[in-house]
Amino acid sequence: MNVTKKTGSAVTASSGTARLSFLKEQSIKTVFFFTAFFAVIVVSFILLFLLRDGYPIFSQVGILSFLLGPDWAPTAVVLLYGIFPLIVGTLLVTIGAMVFAVPLSIGCAIYLSELASPRTKKYLKPAVELLAGIPSVVYGFFGLIVLTNFIRVSFDIPTGETWLAASVLLGIMALPTIISVSEDAISSVPHEYKEGSLAIGATRWQTISRVLVPAALSGIAAAVILGIGRVVGETMAVLMVAGNAAIIPEPIWNNLSPLRTLTATFGIEMGEVSVGSEHYNALFGIAVILLVITLIINLSAVAILRHLKEGRAQGPARKPLISSATKESLGRFAEIIGIAVLLIFLLAAAPWWLAALVLLGAGAWYFGRDRLSENHIQTIAFGLIGLATVIVLAILVIILQDIVVHGLPALSWEFLTQPPKDLGRAGGIFPAIIGTLYLVLGAIAIALPLGVGAAIYLVEYTREGRITRLIRTGVDLLNGTPSIVFGLFGFAFIVLYLNVGVSLLAGQVTLALMVLPTVIRTTEESLKNIPQSLREGSLALGATRWQTISRVVLPPAVPGIVTGAILSIGRAAGETAPIMFTAVVFSSRFLPTSELQPVMALPYHLFILATNVPGASTNKYGTALVLLLLVIGFYSVAIFVRTHFQKKTRG
Amino acid sequence: MSETCIISTTNLNLWYHEKHALQSVSMRIPKKKVTALIGPSGCGKSTLLRCFNRLNDLIDHVKISGEITLDNESINAASTDVVTLRKKVGMVFQKPNPFPKSIYENVAYGPRVHGIRDKAELDTIVEQSLRHAAIWDEVKERLNDSALGLSGGQQQRLCIARTLAVEPEVILMDEPCSALDPIATAKIENLIERLKEDYTVIIVTHNMQQAARVSDYTGFMYLGKLIECGKTGQIFEHPKEELTENYITGRFG
């Protein structure tokens, strides 16, 4: 009895302080749990509020006639709420974008992972990242000014705002996603496969095309799915170049017809709709449909990538996701579909010279293949891969060059420090710059503590189980939610339901929700990179869990967390859709004096100048350049922090 | 050596970054015999092996000087077609590395990339190669299953079959048994015994008993140099160099 008591007290030490520290540890853990669970709460709130405002239209019109109704006329004499043309529009733009982006991206990914020298790679990868960093409104602006004009002139049609323009532009925007995820997939094919194939005497191209790419196929598929998700959820760029007529192209493959996507509809109509009307409900109905589509797309990509990662960890002797026989037939099916789409596109829509060239090439390939030696085939393949890479780079250069050359003359001290005059045709953009800074700093101030807390909970406090899976799914869902849906949610929940009004605060909260998954993920990554031995070392000295986290784990993880935060700031600074209905006004001569006033913001300013104010061409380009520099500036700081501290910690 | 030799190196030097990894190695590999390369870790035996099929080309910052020939033709010349070379000089790796394809596709991969399309011909090659690698009976019922489902020893024999399907003259083996259990190792060793009827085998091994069991000739390497090379019996029983004797008797390693 005595003995038990003695050992008992020896382990629990002086019971008062022990209990206090136990309570402290418990409450810290609880706080982190709630920050982590916040993502799940947000997702359910988004779903809840979209459904709340969208449900009436489903019950009124009926879900089938809402989905399949052939006419969208929410403001006509006879009101019609059929979103079929919008669904078809989204589908067609997506197909077009993929026809454009997939071959270029995969070519570029192969070049990056297999052909580029380490030196070339060092310059090429930031170029691709830069393409990802350009804000979508800047893409839209470029598309509106340069691309649609190019299409109008070269096809001799009255306006260039077409399916084709939208597809090319969104294809460009999907490039960096597909390139970087596929490159990752190809690079992480085990080195042994490559050696094994080369040692048999296969050429480099045979090794790439028959071993590396097939082995990376599910990763590449996930990359394409993520690219599709990016295209389907994009609002601003597509709104600016697609023409936005809610019609089904006639005939269906007429890619010079204008069309309208689900997302663009919000950009056009949300501003004018009266809250609570049938039309308002119909728009939220569209948001529900859009959210469901994008969530399915993103979750399937995430599932594929996660399966791959877990498979790698368990070693090679596991069952593949799908058996090789199914894979083969799926591959053949995809091949046939791909060829059919390409043929339709070529015969019906492409200019005759392109069609002739491709058919000629295909014919020559079909009949000449057997006469070509493997070396010649390799030369041709590498030539095409190089060409794809050059095209990707050329696109980047053209966009940057256009904006820099035309924007530079607008930059002046006055432009940066004066409020706009004459609807932004003259004067400066000072309030917009400050407004954007307020918005992003507020957003990160909200997102950072929540995100870091969530990541700490996920990495340090729990084992993988049902709850972490729920939280992870919440984060994935949040990550896959299109930015326009955040905007609608912010409008319905913060602006209206909480009665905050269109204000700086509403915009900051909306942006914070949007970047939250990025903060969580980057923080998780940097926490996972801290070796387990450090934690064990600290715990073995009798430190509590929180002491270990705060003194041993967090300090070396700070650079990674900061990098993630700055990346999030850059992303938030370029976004238009989330703040369009929650925070911004087009013109305000004064800076906001409280959190409850609306502000000006650079991306929205650019959007209005480009679409609604004729004759502001210098100031348009000036605004685009400033926005671009701001965003790229944030990204460069993030990359600098990352590389600088990586070197430091590695010694 | 009285035998005709198939591969020979003269004053072969290799630098990796600043490290002088192979130092004037001169060696003759006799035809249709098993030659073992032994020596402590990092002595350059695997590097030497990878010179024979120029797999070192894959590594950046490698510089090579000196002469290597296969059938009196230079291996290292810029004009040498590495693809043809690797067809003649096959390789089996330390860790079994079957492709993530079916068993059949793994073996058919080599002939296919070298232009054989006829299904019947491929079938014959696959069967013969698998038989030759002593794994046919274990897999004939499930040729279309994934190769990744085989055991480690089976995977390694599949990799040997994959190499045989290309009909090489020389087979390089880089510690082919180091990832295998004793039973699987014994099977591979028996296989090597039979392979030398048709092929020249060069095997890198850590395991001196293995070298003694399977090889006809042995080369001992130490710190990038070829210390001694000769008939296996002579190397193990009457080594000329003190270093060799120390290593074999286990005084360092």
C-alpha cells in the first residue's frame, strides 16, 4: 500500500502543478482541435447557405427542368430558368481548353523531368510557376485586348469573344497546374525502372514512352483532372472573353460561336439581381450545381494522388488501383474519344491549313513509321516535346511583354499616389493599391492563426483516424471550391445574413476562407519535414507536448509557414471573384476609415476598366502591370524565403 | 589468361566530381565464364560494372579516360551507339526492378523495343527466356498478372529473363542476391551456373562465399584500384597480394 503510494507520487510529482499543467495541455489541444475543425464547419456552412438560397428554385422549377431546360432567360417577359446551355457552355470550354493544354503540358512536363539539364530546369520551373502566379483578371484582360482581337482579325468575324478564345485562354491558365503535377508524377517514377529499360537497350524515347509515362499515368490523369477543375471553376477570365450569350453553339462544334459558362453567369447577373427574388434563387441554384461538379472533380484527383502516395510508402508489391486489363481498355477508350474529338475539331472548326498539316502528319506517321529507325522516331518525338516547351515559354513571354510594354508608360508617381479621376481614365490607383493591401493583410491575419492551428492539430496531436480524415476532406473540399462560390457565400452569409454589409471586413473574411487550405497544407508540409527525432529528444527530457511544439518543432518550421503565408497573400491579392460582391466599389476617392466600409481593389478596378470604361487604355495597362508586379513581388519574396532558409537549415 | 577475352579495359580512369573513383584499371574478362568482382563497399566495383554498358552516362559530372573494348570495339567512344551496346551487354540490378506491367509484358518489352511485333514470335521468346531463367513453371499460369505481385526472388529471376529475352552476349549482375533470402539466392546461383554455357557473366558481390561458389575468375578491388585478378581458386587460396589476402581472410572489410 505504502509502496504503491510512493511510486504513484513519484511519477505524478507534486500533484497540484501536475494537474495545472495537464489542464493547460488539454485546453491547448482543444483550441487546436477547434481551429482544425473550422474547415469542416466552413464547408458545411457554404453548402448550407448555397442550398438555403438555391433550394427554392429547385422546388419551384423542378431539378430536372432546371438542369435540362433549354433556355436561360431570367429577365425576359416569360421567365425561363433552364441552365442546360450554361452546362453545355462549361463543358465545351473545358473540352477546348484540354485539347489545347494537355498536349502542351505533357510535352513540357516530359521535357522538364527527363530532357532538361539541371541548369535549364532551374530557369524553366520558375517560368512555369510565374505562369501560375498571373492573376486570372490579368489573363482575362490580356485575352480581351489581345487574344480576341487576334481571333477576330484572323478569322474575319465581327467579334473575337468566342468559345475558341475562352478555350485557349483557360487552356493557358490550366498549363501550370497540369505541367507541375505531371512533372512530379514522371519524376517520382522509381529510378530503377529507367535503368532497367535503358540497360535492355531501349532508346531514351522508348524508355519515356513505354515505361516512364505509363508508370506515371495515374499521376498524369490526376494532373489533367486538376486542370479541368481549374477551368470549370474559373470566372473572371472566361467572363471577359467568352461572349457570354447563353446559347448552345450552332452547330455544336462551331467554336467561333460565343457561349456562356456557369461561372460567368454570376459575374454578369449577381450585380443586378434583387435579393430574395426567383432569379436570385436561380443563381444560387447554379452555384450548388457548380460546387457539386467541381467538388467531384477535385476529390477524384485528390483520391488518385493520395492512393499513389500511400502506394509508394508501402513499396511496389501492392495491387494497382485498377487492373492492367481495365487500364488497357480504358486507355483504348480514351484514345478513341480523343481521336474523335480531335477529328471533329479539325474537320469542323480548325482553319484548313492546320487541319491539312495535322492530317498530313498523321498520314506520314501511319505509313512511314516502319521505315523510320528508332533513332529517327526519337528525334521527331524530342523535337515535338521541345516545341511544346517553346510554345509554353512563348506564351508567357508574349503575355508579360504585352503588359510590361504597354503598362510602363502609365506608371508614374502620380499614378501610384493619386485617386482616380474621370471613371479611372485619368488620375491614379492609390486607393485601389491600399484597398488590396488592406484586404490581403486582413485575410492573412485571420487565416494564419486558424491555418497554423489546424496544421499543428493534424500533424502533432492526432493519429490518422476518422476525425483527421473528416478534417482532411473538409480541407480538400475547401481547396477545390471555386473562388466565385466563396464570393457568393460571403455575400449570402457575411454581407446579408450577419448583416455586415459590403465592407472591408466581409472581403477579408471571404479571402481568408479561400486561402485557409493553402495555409493549412503548407504548414503541414513544413511540420512534417521536422525530423521525428527532435520531438522524441524533447519529450524524453520531460518536456510537455506543447513545450516540445512551441520550442522545438515550430521554430525550424517558421520559414515554411511564412512561405505559405506569403504565397496565400499573393493569391488573395490577384483574386477578383471573392471580393466582387463582398467588399469592393469601383470608385472611391477616400481610403476606408473603418472595417465596415467598402474599398477599392486592384483586380476589380482592372476588371471594370477593361470591360466597362471605354478609352482608358493606358490606365488599364498601368493597373494590370501594378497588379502583376504586386503579385509577382509577393511570390518572389516567398520563393526567396524558401530557398534562403533551405540553404541555412541544411548548412 | 588463356581464354579468349570479350571485354577488356586498359588504364581506365573515372572521376565522379572530384573523386577519383576508378584508378587505371586494366582488366580482361574471358568469354563465356563467370567473373566476380569483390571488394569492400565503395571500392568502385559497381562503378566499373556500369562502365561496361555505359550506364554511368545517366549520372552527371562523370569523367572517364582510358580504353574499354567489347569484341575489340571501343565501348567508350563518342561514336558508339549506346543502344546497340546495351543490347549486347545486359544488366541485372541489385534490387529487382520489374516494370509495373504484367509478367509477359516485362519479358516482351526488350524484343518489342527492338522491333519484334509478331505475336507468335514474342510468345516463343517470352517462354524460352522464362524457362532459361528457371521461373517458367512458377509463372506460366499467370503471365498476365502484374509482375509486382511476385516474390523478391521471383522478381529477380524475371529480371534475368527480361535480360535474356534481348539475347545479350554479356550479362552484368550488380549484387543480384543482396536483397534476397538464402533459398532465392541459391536458385539464382544455380541459374548463373547454367547461364555461362551461353553467356559471359560479370557479377559484383559483397559475399565472398558467393564469389567462390559461382565464379571462374575473380577480381579484387580496393579504393578504386584493381588489386589482383585471376582464377578464382588461385585468388582465394594463393593470393599474390597482401591486401587481397587480408580481405579474404576477413582482416578488414
